[in-house]
Amino acid sequence: MIRMLLRVLGHEYARPVRRTVALMTTTAVAEGLSYALLVPVLRALFGSTPAGARPWLVAFGTAVAVYAALRYRSDLSGFRVATALLRGMYHRLGDHLARLPLGWYGAARVGEVSVLAGRGVLESMSVIVHLLAPFLSACVTPLTIVAVMLAYNGPLGLAALVAAPVVAAVQVWTGRSMAADDEERHERDHEAAGRVIEYLQAQPVLRAGGRTDERFRLLDDALREVQRASRRTVLSALPGTLGLTLAVQAVFTALLVLGSYLALGGTVGVAEVLTILVLAARCADPLLSLSSIGGKLRGARSVLARLDAVLRTEPLPEAPEPVQPVRHDLEFASAVFRHGDRAVIDGVSLSVPEGQRLAVVGPSGAGKSTLLQLLARFHDVDGGAVRLGGVDVREIGTETLMARIAMVFQDVYLFDGTIEENVRLGRPGATDAEVRAAAAAARLDEVIERLPGGWAANVGEGGALLSGGERQRVSIARALLKDAPVVLLDEVTSALDPVNEAAVHQGIERLMAGRTVVMVAHRLRTVRRADRIVFLDGGRIVEEGGHDELLRRGGRYAEFWNLSLTPAARP
Amino acid sequence: MWSFAAVVLLQVIGALAGLAPLLAVVELGRVLLSPGPVDHGRVWTVVVAGAAGLLVRLLFTAASSGIGHLVDGQVQLALRRRLAARLGRVPIGWLSRRRTGELAKVVGDDVSAVHPFIAHAPGELVAAFVVPLVSLVYLFTVDWRLTLITLAPVVLAVALVPLMMTPARLREQKEFDAGMGRISNAAVEFAQGIAVVKAFGGAGRAHRRFRTAADEFTDTFLRWVRGMAPIAAGMQLALSPPFVLLVVLVGGAALITNGAMEPAGLLPFLLLGLGLTAPVAALGHGFDDLQAARRAVGRIGDVLAVQPLPEPAHPVAPQGHRVELRGVRFGYEGGHEVLRGIDLVLEPGTVTAVVGPSGSGKSTLVQLLPRFFDPTHGSVVLGGADLREIGGRELYRTVSFVFQDVRLLRASVADNIALAVPHAGHDDVVRAARLADIHDRILELPRGYASVIGEDAGLSGGEAQRIAIARALLADAPVLVLDEATAFADPQTEQAVRRALAALAGDRTVLVIAHRLETIADADTVVMLENGAVVERGAPAELLARDGRFAAFWQAHRSAVAGESDAPRGDEPR
């Protein structure tokens, strides 16, 4: 656990964490040792000269004072370390996330990452503050007390010592057997959450079928599975808790019996026996709390494991000596990219001379967007190469590569801020005049005029306050401002109504002028004017050539084209 | 309910039985320390009683915890089912304005967060108070002076509580919560905007924002900790066993040396005194969880309190499927009206196309037909009956719709197509799939119509859209509402939509939000919507001839499409 914590944190935090752990351990030992002084105190009080207890009481008081000082320091140190860790963890996670390839960020990842980076970090770091000290003290103090007992009375001490391996074994065994159940439970929860989302999103259709009156089977099954998994967890946790309690109580009973026997036999003083029984009672509580602390630790551990998994994901390797490409032609050389065992891009070779436009067409799922993503190095190819200006994109530094490419996607994400801020992102150093010019070229100026607040209008989280077409115009303005030699367009106009489409097209036209362009589109009309068209299916190039040439050939492209031209049928 | 009582009762009995071994030690001390010969029989009785107490405690607490968790599981399932049932009846409009992720969190995490309330709190809290109370009464009977002394650490700890509630502390707590919120937002933005961040290179603004939020949060956290930590640590110290023992021993030693108390009287305090701190500790520990649980229960209550659209007491069956909108007004929030007095008649056997600029209220208008919302004024009448008087089931059987966002369930392809008609025969499903031009693709899937979407097979956007079309075709409702999606993913799908429209027409009442000029031209009636009101209506040719708003809109459309290419009707731009 600590080892994983340290790995997740990175080594600069190893020292303070170790120091805190050491401090907490020392505190727990001090607590146990201070109890050693109870024996002479009680011996005196229970004996004939109770006044003889005073010096021992003073000694015990001193020991408690030492313990108090240690405890106070270790508590504060725990808080301090946790804060430092929190900061370090956030930074480390942030830095790492920024370095991970874009291809890593799927739709499911976004949700996971935001939860992990928000609550997850805090939860895992609170382990140090809230769980570590009780856990250490529950383990170490009883052990120290047993050592004290051993020193005072061999047989009773030995009897108590028997508990140690038993408790340890039960703890380890419970931990192991619970891990699988926890995992399963996590999975069931996840599954049920998915079903709830599905159920909510499918409400209109479900209601149409009258299917929400009865329980919806898919959801209800998932909910029942959650309950079953949680019951299994409870039942499998029970032996552990019972075992622990039984072990602790059996030993206590043994001490009670043995102590009584020894006291009756007169071999041991009554005061010793009673003190040892008081100490034994002192051991029992922390030991019994181990099972609940263990459960909480396991919870924190699973968050930690997920953090660890993210942090151990390797970013794409950076070239040690980045090359600056001088030209801006593009080339795929037998590029292969796999997703699992499926080849999404299966040996594509093509080249786009500088300043030319390539259109990529094909059925959905053909790998069109992936082609663009390989150019921008969201992923690295599994075979072959992708080159910009004759240089493998893996040899170009990320910053340089990104500086050469402007991308416009179908879904535009805007940051919660003003329109101007979002446009400026294209080139933070641009003058106001340049920003205005880019906005005008993207026909964003019409939008800005309409909005209350104009340039300073807030776009909302993710750009939610703008319509799809308006967001698209922002992203085009951004790309125009960036003024990169290579432009990648992914289904830019397919989700727009004709009025917005016209505006966006004008912007796009200006964006494409004089640049090397690769565009993915299914509105074939927008494809016509490309210098060359590639028809992609199943990750391979099926046809390529100019528009007229492909139409004459009468193959897949021609079929697609004709489909899109068929006029609306009337009954 | 009895199971709750059982959980509490078992827990209390178990916890009280846990006192037996401690009392046994006390008794043992009394017997052994008493002057004169030791009564062996009594010693062994005491030992047996102590051991028996332990056994009872083991059995009862285990039973209590086991039952508690099982009840918890049942309660959670029941709660989730209630939530699901309610969510299945709330207005669709309410759903559409909420993030599904948040609602899923209510059904999932929030219900789970109730766990301590049910499984732990009743038993453990009661035990945490009953046991110390019993101990306290017992200790008073032993020696009231030493009892008061034993209580000193508890009083000390409680005295520190107000220090945690000072305005400064409370403000820090608030800042802490706000900081947590900011960091979550920054994390979401960071993860979602990562593509933009990377594409535009540089240090990355979102990254910086996340870092700033994280730094601010840790600063707040540090301030909070700095204020809180010494008090918390002080409290912990006051309640710590060595300190309590020290207090008891000092007090006890004073009483014993003065001859005010029997030495044996000290033992119960050493053994039971520590237990007196339990309630304070329990409050501290359980408090956070309980707070979280309370907030979760609040959110669950909010969802359960949403009123479903009222169902008619005496449902009326619509006669025919003529649709009329009479003086319909609607606003999502008070004040701002999206629809401002719409009168519209949709005749069976005709296609009505709604056109208009974005934000004109088109989507809202068509969503009133399947009763996603009720109009704030006026009424929507189907076959002579107000929608509000038609039973939900009847309504959905009469009105079917294809909207832009297609949702497929992780279920078999056949189930997905038959979602609205659960008892449809396989042949009907196949016929619908053929019409929607998706049949061949389905046969290519590993298990054909039995393939589970998302497990056996992933479908592309266009394919999913065609499944949705097949769904509507199978539903075969006399009134069809269609948002002619602007984002149909490929030409094949666009073609399928057009074919479906053609196949569906006939005697149906069709209302379509039209985006394509072809659809508009082929409609029987065009309704031009602007700013929530109908500005023009009539046959498309007639409206064009009138040369008004629609004609202008049409021209703008045409040049928009033509501007980039040759439109199908062939005016070559360049």
C-alpha cells in the first residue's frame, strides 16, 4: 500500500512520507511503552502502600507527556504531508495528462479522468491523514503492549503473543479474498450506471413502447446484480470480521482463565494479573477496529490503483533531436494502425503535395478520422510511417508539429470564457486587428454582433451558449488566426443547417487557400473541388483520383455520389 | 421495519454483552483483592460469565452487522427501483434539460451514500450512546467522585468543539467546498478540452487553469488544515487512552491514599472509563459520512419529488389522427416564451414541413406532439382529444418520432428495433430493417439480429441512425414527427430517411423539421416559423410565388447550398 502510494507520488515525496510513517510508528510504540508504567503504579495502589504510587505516577505522567508531544507532532505532520502530497499529486497528474497522446482520451476516459483528477486525488491523499495513523497505531500499540506483558510475565505474555500471527493471517486473508469481490462490485456498479444512462436517454422510445410502466428488464437486472454483488461482499467480509473478533476474544478469554489460574495458585501477584488484564483490554479495541480500517484502506487503495494506472500510461515518445520540416507536403507510407486486433488503417499509402487538397470519403467506420488523427499524432502508427515535409512525424517535436497544423472538427469544444479568449487561443500573441480580421473571415463577426456583450460574451462551459454553427465559426476563426501551413478538416459542415453551412463554407474556403489540406467529408458536394479524392473502406484505399475521373469509373465513389443526388421520393 | 429494529436491538445487546468481560475483570479484582481467603468457585463463575459475554457479543454484533448490510442492499434496490420508476414518468422535457450523468449519479452513488444511514448509523450510533450511558450509571454507583474526574477528558474535548465552529473556521470550510467544486470543473474542462489544448500547442491554457485551481485548492486546504489541525489534534489527545488513564489514575490514587475509596474500586474506571469517550469519537468519525449521506438523500428526494406529467383520470381515445395546435404558447422558464401563440392544423395524409432560422422554436414545437412538455397556454389536440386527456400509452402508440440523437441500447439488434413494439414478430423486424436499408449490414454482424450492440458489434453513426429509422417504421404509428437530422452520417442513411418518409406517408399525419430543400419542396404545407410565431404558411409553390419571408429563406438556402457546389437541380456556380 505504502509502496504504491510512493510510486504514485513519485520519489521526491518518499522522504517526508517515510518520516511521517516513522513518527506515527514511534508514537504508537511510545503509547504501548507508557503502559509499562501502569504495572508499578497499580502494584502500589493495590498493595498495602498506596502512597508509593506517587513517583511511578509522575513517571507515567512524564511518559504520557512524551506521547502527547509525539502524537501532536505526528498528527500535524500527517496533515502537512497530506497537503504537500495533494499539491504534488495534482501537479503530477496535470503534467502527465497534458503529455498523454490525444488518442488516449476516449469518451469514457473523459469522465473517468475528471472524477479522478477531482475527488479521486483528495480521497487517496486523505489516506495519510485519516487512516494511516489509526492503522499503524492499531497494529503497533498492541504489539508493544504484548512485549511489555512478556517482560512482566512470560506465560501470560506468550499467551497474548499467540494472537499476533492469527490476527495478521486473518487480516491478510480477508484482504485477498475481498479484493476480488470489491473488483466485481465496482464492475457491477459501473454496469448499472451505464444502464441508468441508457435508460434515461432511451426514455422517449421506451415510453412509446409503454415499457416504463413495467420494470425495464435491462436496467432492473443490472440493479439486482448490484444488490447481489453487495450481498456477496457482505457475506465474504463476514468470516474475516468474525475471525478477527474470535481470535482477539479467544486470546482475551485465555488470558482471563490463565490469569485467574496463576493468581489463585499464588505464583503471580494479583496486581500483575489485574494490570495485564487491563492492558489486554487495551489491546482488544484497536485490534477489533482493524477490520473497519482495513475496509476503508481497500477503498482508498482502489482509487490509488486507478491513479497509478493513469500515471503509468506512457506518453508518446518525444524525439531526442527534433527535426524541423522545411516543406509541408504530407505522406502516408504503408501506414498501419491497430485498435486491439482490428486494423483501423490497413496499409495506406498516399501523398499530398504542398498546397493541394485531399478529400477523404467513405462509409462511416472506414477510418477517415483516424487518418487525420495519425497526421496530428493523436496516435503513433503500428507500421509504416506518416511524414510531414518528408520528416516522420515521430521525429518532429510535438510543439513544432502542432504549430504546423490547424484542425477543425465537427464537434467544437470551447473553453468557458469570452469569444475573444477562445479565438485568441489560435495565436495568443496576435494583435487585436488580426483577431478581428480572422473573425470577419470566418463570418464570426455576424455572430458577435448578435450576442449581448459582443466580443466579451461568455460562451459557457464547452461553448454550450452558442449554437453548433456558431461554435464552428469560432473554431474556424481560431484556425485562421493560427495561420498554420497544414489544415485538417473533419466533417466540418455535416451537422449544420444550410444557412450556417454557407457561412462556415466561406470561412473554410479562406482557411484552405494556399495551404495543404486533408478533409474528411460525407457531403460529397463539398468534396468536389478537392484536387484529389480518396475513397476509404475498411482502413484501405479502395479508389482514388479526381472527381470526374472517379465518376466515370462508376465504382464505389460514383455509387455514393449518385445516392446523395437521388431526389426525395414522393409516394 | 422490524428488521431495522432487529439490527439496532442486536447491536445494542451485543455491545452491552461486550461489557461483560470487563466487568469480569472488575469482579475478579474485587474477589482477589478482598482480604481473607479467596473464593475459588466465585472466581471461576466470574471467568465463565466474562467468556460467555464475549461469545454473546460476537454472535449478536455479527448478526446485527450481517442483517444491517443485507437490509441495506434491499433498501438500496428498492430506492433505485423507485427512482427508475419515477424517472420513467417525469416529463421528457425535464429529462432533456438535465445531464444524464448527474441523474445516473443520483441512482448510483447517491443511493450508495445512504449506506451508513442504514447499515451502520442506527446500530452503531445507538450502541455508541447506550453503552457509555450504562457504563456511566454503573460507575456512578461505584464512586461518583472518580466518575466526575473520569469525565474530565470528555468535557475537555467537547470544550474544543466551539473552536471548530468559529466564523473563520466555517468560512474556510465553505472555501474548501467551493475550491473542490472549482477543481472538479477545471478537471472536466481539462479532460474535455485536451484536444484543443494540444492542437494549439504552447503551455496549454486548460492545463494552467487546472494547475491554478489545484494550487488554490491546496492553499485553501492548507489554511483549513492549519486552522483545524491543532484543534483536531488536541481533541484526539484529550480522548487518547494514555491521557484518560492518567487522569483516572491520578484521581484514583488521590482517593485511595486518602482512604476515600477501596483500591478495587479503581478497576472499573480503568476498564470502563475509556469507553465514555466513544460517543464523542463516534460523532467525529461518523459525522462526515452522515453529512454526505444527508446531502445524497436530499438529491434523491429532489428527483422523487419531480411531478410526472399528470395522467388523465378518465383517458379519452382519440378519434382519427388529425392534429391541431390551438393558441399554443410555451416557455421553458417563466418570462421568456419560446412559442408565442401557434395555431396549426395537420391533416392526415399530408406532410407539413416546419422551416425557420435556428432558435425560432422549431424543435420545441415538434416536441409538444409526443408530449415532452405541456403547453403553458392553449392546447394540442389529437383526434379531437386534448393530449392531456389521452393516456400516455395510447399517445405513444399514436405518435412516433425520429429525433436527431440516436440512442441504441446495449441489447440485441432485434430488441433495439422492436423497442417500441416489444411483441413484434421477427418478420416484421426484418421488414422494417430492409426498408431502412440496414438489413444487409445486420446480417454481416457476427450473430445477425441477435448480435448485442456494443458487445458483439459496434455500429457507425449512420448505421445507428438507420436502426432508429427501422424502429419508427416498425412502430407504424399514424402520426409521425421527424426532425430531419442535419447530421445524417452518410449518403446511404440520407437515402434511407427519404425512402422511409415515402413509405411512411400514405394516410399518416407527418410533421417534419425540414433542412433539405427537397423535403421542403415536396411538403404539402410549409410553415415558416420565426421567433416563436408562424409568419407564413401554405403550399411551397404558392409561398414562393408570394415572394415573402419564405421565398427569401428559400433563396438564402439555395445560394447557401449552391455556393459550394452544384445543387441537384443544377445551377453550376463557377
